[in-house]
Amino acid sequence: MGQQPSLMIDRAFFEPAALEHDLGRRLHTQLTKLLPEVRVLPPRGRVPVCCPPGDIAGAYRAAKRTLVVAVRRNLTFQRCRPSADWQLPLVTSCPGLCAYCYLQTTLGPHPYIRVYVNVDEILAKAAEYAATAATAASAASGDGRATVFEAAATGDPIAVEPLTGALTRAVEFFGRDGRTLLRVVTKFGSVEPLLAAEHRGRTRVRFSINTPSVVRRWEAGTATIAARLAAAAAVARAGYPIGLMIAPVLAYPGWREEYAELAESVAATVAAGDVARGADGKGLTFEVVTHRFTARARDLILSRHAGAGLPMSEEGRRYRIGQFGYGKWVYDTGQMNEVKEFMADLICRHFPGAALEYVV
Ligand code: SF4
């Protein structure tokens, strides 16, 4: 299915504290046999930079092929609206090189793939958040709905799942805990470890898909669409509720035809009626996000992906202050409405039984 992450990583570094955990020790033994460079960092030591100063794009790419095995110390979870209540921090970054990546502005100049070995502690913290929410709901005589966690807010856990197995542990944990639901979204196909997990319909696995033009030009280092759809079919067969995310929708010349072809080919692979209904009550779900960028993201993208040609002109765009209080360039009103209506209609026609969660 997806390419093995061990083949997408050149170097691995371990925080000394990571070796106090079973997962850290196992990864150290395993990676020492696979990679030419595996080192334990000195206490509070930094990962050595392997590019000459000023090589911004080289440093970015090298970081995306560098694994850091760490202990997650900050156990204060971040909010994750609108897709969930809280982020579940199992991993930071991923081996992909998507030019438009939504993490461009948050992970700094060296977005190392950081996996956390204190998984039990992270999951115990999630249970605490859920317990607090349940207590608050019962005090307010509320409905006590499940607390929803998003495992892909800071990276792509499925990209490294064959190495860590952390997401599988989370899936089983959330399967046992009746107060929580888990969501994850990926551009990778390495879902084999998840297939036998006891998920009890409480984890929704979503796959990010796009047209062949978008994938070829702006999603380097990720799995092919065929591999993502094969993975979607595999997790659906394993009884998971699944979703498809089309993000970003880019209105390039010929976009209507290509998104229509994408919907047709996906419908031939994934029939909405065959997808299990999850503990959230939904069958196949869709999420659609139109392309947008901040001025800061544009500068970073131009320095890291200079030749990618991602359309980021202000012409045909509107500057909008979003829910988090900062401005983004979104499509102008006419183009935005056209894209939203077109995508909603496409999904309705090809997937009549699916739930369209949002088009933004
Ligand atoms: S796969 Fe997701 S997290 Fe990774 S580079 Fe692409 S958009 Fe960013």
C-alpha cells in the first residue's frame, strides 16, 4: 500500500529520555539496523543541521527526512475547531513535501518528524479532558456528547504508524472509552497496523484526496491517490467509518473537469452505502476546504518550494479575517461561491448517502 516510512527517513535522533520507554528502545534497535545515522542526543541537545547556512529549502527538505524520537512534555492539549474538540499530539510533522502545507507557519525552519513515545501518558491526558467535559455537561444537565480528538492536527500519524504503532494504541484506547471519539486524516496509505485494531466504530479515518494535477505539482513525497483509495477501501472493509477530505480545492484552468473526474473515479472505488456508520452516527463523510494563504505562509512557501508555482497572487482573492483573528487570502466572493456550489453538487450527485460536513 503506502511506501514504508523507514525508507523515507535518512537520519534518526533520540532524546535520552525516550530510551526510558519501551517504544523508544524498540525504535532505537530497529532504526539502528535500517539507517546510516542514528544518534542519541546529549541532554537538552539539538539535532545537528546538515545543510549550509542560508540553504532554506535544503534545510526544510532534510528535516522532512529526519526522525526525532522524543517524550511529549507539554501535555496541555490545543483546541481543534471545527473538526474536533482537542488535538491529540502523537506526532509532529510528516515526510510529505506539500507546497501548500497548513503547517508551514507553525513548525519552524526544521520541521523534523517528531514521534512521541509516552503514548500512555498522552492517552491518559485525553481521558482527563473527556472526564472534565463529561462532568461539566452533567453539571449543566447537557447531553454529555462524546469529546472528539483529532490525531492529525500537527502532523500525519499514519505516515509513521508502521514504525510506532501509536495510532493503533490510540484507536483501541478510544474504542474502549465510551466518552471519546477519534478522528485522523492522512495523505499516506500505510494503514495495515490499524486493520486488526478494536476500533468499535469510534475512530473515523479520513483520506485527503485531490486531482492528479494538484497531487503531481504540489503534494510531493505523499502516497498516490490510488494508494490512498486502496487504503480507504481497506479500512472501510475493516469496519471503520471513513471520510474523504478535498483540501485544498484549487481553481486552476480546467479545475471543474478534473474535480468531476476525481469524483467519478472515487465513486467507482468507494460506495457511500458500503461504508460503516460510526459511533458519531455518520457513514461516509466529506470535508471540502478551498485554497487560502496568509502573507507569512506565502513568503515561507516561496523560500521552500520556489519552483512549485503554487498560485498565490492576490488578484482574484479577498482578504478575510478568520475565526482565529488573523487575515487570509481566500477566493473572491464570485469564485468562492462557484467553487463551493460546484463541489457540493458533485458530492451530492456521486455520493447521495454521504454527509457533507462542511465546504469552506
Ligand atoms: S501530508 Fe499533510 S502534514 Fe504532511 S506536508 Fe502534506 S499537508 Fe503537510
